[in-house]
Amino acid sequence: MRFIQTFLPALREAPGQGARIVQISSLVGLFTAPGVGVYSGTKFAVEAMVAALRLELAPFEISVSSINPGVVRTEMLNYAKKDDYQHPKDPDQLYEQVLGEKATAKWEELSAKADTPQVTTDAIMHAITSSHPQVRYVVANVDGTPAWVLIWIQWLLPERAWDALVLAIV
């Protein structure tokens, strides 16, 4: 936010000239899943900030977009390791659905199907160069399903049905 505030005066001086703000969020900034609650919380905050900025900067003709990638083949995939969790008591049993062998195997399966970072790069380039940038770019996939399809399904389903679907996937 400080970075944006630093450059906002220059962006305001260029209305109608393609001034853009592009924030990198995540698919889990639009919904969450077991084991990623803290990360989701930070990305939900990014989504709120993007929405507020988009409304606040509309009178200045400054476009604000968010990039919401699903699973992308980057080094970040290596950070989601069992050893990174610091839970009391026996975490392997207490958080079996998130840390157990089945969950680890599922994460490896998701990672194997991950798209390359090119999908994110393409979205960023469109948000920067298009005469009509999108508000949100939901890109990449989750277990082979395009991320945008999941957002559409989430919108259609009642929350408990969506929860059941997420639990079936993870």
C-alpha cells in the first residue's frame, strides 16, 4: 500500500493515459481451503484493498485489477511442507486432513498439474496493456479444472455445498 501511495500522485496526473495498478492476489483470496487459512486471509485483504482502490480511483480514470492465479508451478509450491506447520500436540494426528500422507499426496498431484507462470505473466500483460483491462483475472487451474470454473461454481452453490466440494477436492 505504501508503494501505491508513493506513486499515486504521478498516476493521478496521467488520467486517461492508461494509468494502471495491478495487484497479485490468489485464487484463495476468493475462497479458502483447509491448511491455507492464514494465506487466504492475507489475500482476502488484498482483494478488499483492490476493490476499494478501484472505487476510489475511478474518478481519476486509473484502472485497478487483481490477478488471481490458481495453482502455478513456482517455488512457492515448495513452501507448503509439513515441517512448516507449528501446531501444539501431535500435529500429524490433530491435522491429518491437512498434514497427513493423503493430503501430501494430493498436494503433489495438484502441483504436477499446475500451470506454468506464463499464465500469470499473460494476465499481467493484459492488465497493463489492454484498452479495457479486466477487474479480476482468474487464471491457472486446480487439479486440472480451470480456476475461473471453480469461481463460477462457488457463485452458483450454497455455501455448505461449496464446503463439501472443497473438502472432496483437498
